[in-house]
Amino acid sequence: MRLSAEFREQFVQHEMRTHGRKNGFVTTGQEARLLKWLPIIGLPKGKTLASANLAEDAPVVMEIGFGNGDFLVHLAERHPEWTLVGVEIYLPGVAKAVGRLADAGFIERTRITQLPAQFVLQHQVAEQQLDGVFINHPDPWPKPRHHKRRIVQKDFSQLLVSRVKDGGFIKLASDIPELAVWMRDILDQTPGLTNVAGLGGFIARDEDRVHTKFEQRGINAGRDSQFLHYIKK
Ligand SMILES: C[S@@+](CC[C@H](N)C(=O)[O-])C[C@H]1O[C@@H](n2cnc3c(N)ncnc32)[C@H](O)[C@@H]1O
């Protein structure tokens, strides 16, 4: 990897403890894209969303764990009026997404960070700053002793809700039935949220949704995904 120590220090936060892979192979071309774009649209540790030069009055919608950027590109296409904030700890995923967003001409209305979502929400996003949040197919951590590594936890859910505006949304998807129920049970019990499908319910798949890599992986393995939609009261 050729990213300089200074660049890594500013944009690639290896010292933060996370569960899940952060590093992997980044091509020379991807690296050039990162070096070009992250100084402009990156959200390094010392910067808040409020100081990130966002378009005035544009709804701000975050995707947590965007993987290779499938859904982020889809959102940018479908919602030219939105400012998108992408949060992903896996550097090769960040590199792929930055390249795809740049090629499609969407990069300037996105903000991208490799920092963990917990840090971003706690330190870089203000209360009631987000119009919506998507979390698609978060890591399942199937072993019971690893369940505490799952991103959706009670504390995380409360933090997330505090960052969403009244009337804003949180939408989640999972192809792992046990994880879908885990997320639903936590979010159903989080004060301030209304489950659009009613307590205990899942919504139908939005017809125009793109199949992300992990939704497709589920389909290939014979698993249908489940979808959750909450509104902040
Ligand atoms: C199973 S993948 C799903 C990727 C994509 N959303 C999809 O549907 O194909 C989960 C993603 O969440 C990312 N992730 C895990 N923990 C995270 C965290 N604390 N903050 C941000 N992203 C995280 C992982 O690196 C991984 O890319």
C-alpha cells in the first residue's frame, strides 16, 4: 500500500478499535482516486459534518457499512437532491466506492469516511442532523459470544436515533433471519422510533432497490432478505 503516513494519519484511522477488516489491497488507480478525493470529500477525525461544506438545505442521508458502494451509487442516482454520507471501515471498499462515485459524477455531493460509524455518530454528527440512515446487511457475527460485536446494539441505536431529525427515517436490511430479528427487537424498543410495519413487523422490499453484494450473496444461498423501516417521532 502506497498511501503516505500523513495521509493515513489523516484519513485512514487504523488506531481505532473495530470488529471487522479495515485493510486490504488497493490498486494504484484506486489509491490515486483516494489521494485526489479524500482531501475534498473525506471526513477526517477532526472534522464535523457541520464543517464539511454541505449544500445548504439538502437532505443529509447516511449509509453505514456501504461495502463496495453499490447502494451509495444507487442512492445518488435516485436522489440527486440528497447529500450522502458514506461510512465504511474497509479501505478497499472505500476505494472502490470513491472510484465509482467519481466515475458517475456523484462524488462532490457525497462525504466519505473510513472511521467507524460509532465514532462518526458520536463525534462528527450533531443531534438531529440526519434526514435518514441506511444500514444494509451489517456483519452478522453469528456466534453467540460475538453478538456484542454486531453494530446494532441498544446504545448504538439510541445514539443513532439522537442524530436523526424528527420525521427522519432509519432503514435496515438483512439476509440473516436471526440478525433481522435482533435488529428489529432492539429498534422496536428504542424510545423515539416508530416501526412503519407495526411493532414486530418487517416491510416489503422496496421494488426499486438495487441488490447489494450481500443481498445477492443471500439470494445465491437461498435466503430472502428482510427489511425494516423506522420513523423518528
Ligand atoms: C456484510 S458487509 C455489507 C456491505 C454492504 N452494505 C452490502 O449490503 O453489500 C458489512 C459492512 O459493514 C462494514 N462495517 C463493519 N463495522 C463497521 C463500522 N463500525 N462502521 C462502518 N462500517 C462498518 C464492513 O466493513 C462491511 O463492509
